[in-house]
Amino acid sequence: MNRRYQITSPIRFVAFLLIAMLLVISATIIVNGSDRGYGSDESTYTEIRIQSGDTLWDLAKEYGPSDEDVRKVVKRICNINGIVPEGLMPGQKIKIPNQL
């Protein structure tokens, strides 16, 4: 039951492999880079130490870009810091995008 496959056209086989690799790489970049249109320069963020009673919503309104929807700023803060909104702890440091 062992089948042996023979490559009849090496050029077509290599072309197929290149196209397949490009598709996989493109899909990976699209999935992983969907929220990274704002640059990753450290100077575009302000580091904030969480105080008791702080919420991401309030911090996003106070420190985030004023021309952007607060919900999007909260999502960006969560993505940048790898946190969930309910997981804030007093004393924790987080990065918040600066005003543009």
C-alpha cells in the first residue's frame, strides 16, 4: 500500500511550495498584526502605576488619545500589556498610548 509519488515538473513543484509559503506567512502576519497599526516605539506610551479604584475605562479617557473611541483605547491597552480589564491590581504598572 505504499505509494510513491514522482515529481514530474520540478519548476511547478517549487512554484507551488513558494506560493504556499507566502500564503501561510501572509495569513500569520494578518492574524498577528491586526492591532499593530500604531507603531511599537516605546516613546508613544505613558507608563502608569495603578491606584486603588482605577479602571481601564477612566485611564483610557484620561491618558489615551482624545480623538479615538475609548473602547478601542481600552482594547489597545489590554493588548499592549497582555491583561484583561478585570485583572487590574493596585501597584501594577501598565502602558497607555499617548495623545497623538
